[in-house]
Amino acid sequence: MAKSMRTIKNPFFTSHPPSPFFHLSLLFFTPLKKSSPRYLNHHHQTRCPPPQFFLLLISLSLVFSGISFLTFSLDPGSSTCVSTSSTSSLKFFISDVDHRQILTSLAVSGASTLFPLPARGGHSGNMTEEEKEFWKQPNGEGYKPCLDFSLDYRKKSARVSKEKKRFLVVVVSGGLNQQRNQIVDAVVIAMILEAALVVPVLQVNRVWGDESEFSDLFDVEHFKKTLRSDVRIVSSLPSTHLMSRQTIENQIPWDVSPVWIRAKYFKQLNEEGLLVLKGLDSKLAKNLPPDLQKLRCKVAFHALRFAAPIENLGNKLTRRMWIEGPYIALHLRLEKDVWVRTGCLTGLGSEFDRIIAETRTSQPRYLTGRLNLTYTERRLAGFCPLNVYEIARLLKALGAPSNASIYIAGGEPFGGSRALEPLAKEFSNLVTKETLAHKGELLPYTNRSSALAAIDYIVSLSSDVFIPSHGGNMAKAMQGNRAYVGHRKFIMPNKRAMLPLMENSSVSDAELSFLTRKLHRKSQGYPESRRGRRDRDVIAYPVPECMCRHRKHRSVGFF
């Protein structure tokens, strides 16, 4: 990435609030009340202030006008119809010295847990039509967040939020986004069972050895506060329940409904006062009553805010990318365990493929791909992550400029820097959190894969374009979150249709580009309804349960 910082004219600047000089001048120039002694004295004896007084005021006006220029507000409703107790605003401020240059940046605080910096887009006159199309943001069609819960839900939640007898403990596992999914469902299950929820327990990650606790990754107090009108959240079990019988329920079938959950656990919970659930990953049904779907969105997009140190560092890295212009975030699944689990070849050559094959043979339990398919069949069926060669060809075919800034999200690629060489040949401005961070900034997160994934999440959310090389929890979370904050461009590669074209030597580069853009024209972040699709997760497809076409003055009203 270029080190020189370009001067940016802020296109979002509106009339800023009056400078402090305006308020100061009122002390001297506001008309006096006729009844005041000061008015009487002033009326009989008019005195002109000395010239030094005006020089002082002019000096102060210059100072304070400069300060006020750095702060401006936007109507919170312009970005979302969510209304909260805190005012949604954008503040323009100076931060983050890089090589003795002051970087101008935008910080966002507001209705949703994470809110991206404004899309920069491609407006340069030097761009081709394909490049302009690549940077163009989708039409959100007027959809805005609207979590208006029913009256029945509000009555029930008023009771559940005060629950002191029944407690639910949930042990969550996996990587960051798996954990997030399970935490979301834990809150929903607590509502179904009318129980108080103990802050979820994060199981030690066996693959990466991450021992992070909930408070290491998420803002506990914000989590409690946001959900205080829905479910009572406690940090630990009360002393009256510490000696309760603790039967761990981990045999949960797939696609369980609220009716099944109540029939299975409510009586036990009533009698024992405590229920411990484990192995919850994606077990709760995708289709739930509308209020519970809205609750899922409230947890995912509002309650699960990252812990302050993670959020602050993520925002710093985001500003460093954003200040350089529009950027792409690629979530590349190139880690060794991914190749082992999917049963796919790395694209790096026989030496690397042999290592993967040996690991898979020694640990067959990790293979999660279709066991009855060959590698070629898996790949053409779309079960393999795109390798770096395929990603590079996809970006070129979609019209991405060769000088585009690209943020690489994901774990350490198998093969190290060599794994990225084919991509770097075509797109030289590749950046990772390791190269973007200043010395020592990532040191607190050594061997903490979930925290590093959270930083990737924050930087990726503000990208102009997000492209995952493979489906999965990160892709689904980013798809839904980008939709929720304004339908930011999200491109899910159509591997089944695209890979045969790439392998067909009779298809020219121009034809591949035309066909690839045509294949992905309808899957670039435009509103997609999950209505009638039982397999779609509301966290990935928040329309229509959690988003509706904007109506004036409509808001969630859950605080």
C-alpha cells in the first residue's frame, strides 16, 4: 500500500454545529433585558470596547472555528431506522499518527454494534466502465432495520427479564463466528425456556489452543444492557444454584423447534433450576416465529459488541485502509486445517498436497467433505475453497483494478507467503493485519485466534467490496451484517458455474470477464429475502424479519 496519504475532501460534510465562538459571542452581544440594571446603564452610557477586545475575539474565533470544523453530525435516520438511547452520529476527527502524518478519519458510534465507514466507491475519471461497475454499491431498495416486536413478546420478555429461579448455562465452541452463532441461539433458547442466561462459557479451541473467555472478546456490560428488556443476563450463577444438579445436555438433534425445546427441557429446568447445554452449534431451527428471529438479529447486530481493546485496534486498522481509498476485503480460507477438512488440493503443488494427504490419512475424523466424491468432483461441486490462482482470475474477471487495495482476512495460509504469490503478481497492494499494524499492536493477541478474527471482521465490514473464497460462518455473518448496515457490496463466488469456464481453454479472457460479471450480477449484496427458504439463516438474510422498507419515523423501539 502506498505510504503517502492523499488529501481527502470529505463528501459527507454537512453544516457543522455552531463553533464555541458563537456561544462565547452571545455573552457579549446578546440583547439585554430592559428590566436589568445592565440594560439601564448601557442605555444611558454607550461605550465602545477597546480594539484589543476585538483582536482577542477574532483570535478565539479562528481557534474555535478550527475545532468545530472537526466535528459534525449526520441525521441518524439517514443510515438506519434503528433508534436507540444513544444518538447515532458520525464524528470527523484527527487520529492515528503514521510516519509523522496526521490521518483524517471517520469514527462511528450508533445504533448497531458495528457500523462501517462510508463506502468510498470508484469515481475516478481514469477508471474503465468495468472498474466503476466493480466499485458500485448495490441498491438497498429502501430496506432498513426494523425490530418492532409484538405486544405478546413484550409482555413475555417483561417477565423473563426479571427471572431469578431458572438459569441456563451454555458452553460454546469453535472459532469466533461459530461462537457468535451459538451465543445468539443461547439467548433465544433462554427466552423460549423463560430462563435467566449466565454469560456463555467459551470452550478452549482445540485447533488453535485459544483460551479466550467471553469478556476477552465481547463487551459484557453492553451485552447485558442491550438485552435487559428481553432476557436477564447474569455473570455467574447465584449461590443458591451452585450446588444444583448439573447435568450437561449435549445430545441435541438438528433443526430443533421451540416446541421441542420446551417439551424436552422446561420441566427439568423448573425442577432443578439449572440447565447446562453444550454442542449447540447450528442445532436450533433456521425457521422460528418472527419475534425470535428479530431477537436473533438484536443479539447478532446490536448486543455482541467486541471488547473495547479489540474494537479500538480494529477501528485503527480500518482507518488506515479507508484513508487510502476504496478497498476490497478477501476472506481467504487457506489454512492447513481447511485443506485437511475439505479434502481438497491446495493448488501449491505436489509437495504441499502430499503433506495435506498425509495429515488427512492420520486424522480421518477431521474430513468433513463428501467422502464418496473425488477431489475433482468436490471442487466442481463447489465444496472446495477457491485457491489463490482462482481468486486472482475471479477478481480480474469482475473488473477489479490491478492497483486496488486488498485486505486479506483469515488465518495464516498453509505455505506462508508463497501461498499468496500468484495473487500478489496480479494485485500488488495486498495487506494483512500483520503488515497493517504498527509494531507491538498485535502483541496482546498472540495465540488468540478469535481476537484476530474479530479484528478481521471489523476491517472487512468497512470494505467497499467483500469476497469470501469459501462459504462458512464468517461469510454468512459478513453477508448479513453488511446487509443490515446498508447493503454493502458482497460477492459470493458462484464456484459451480465459474470453475468450468476457467478450465475451458476455448473461453477467452474477455468472454470469461463478461460471463463472470453476468453470473454474479444478482448476488452482489442486493436485498435477498429468506421468505420461503427454510435453509436460510436470518443472520445472513435479515430481510424481511429484521429489515423492512423504510417508513417515516419507524424504529425498533426496544430500549
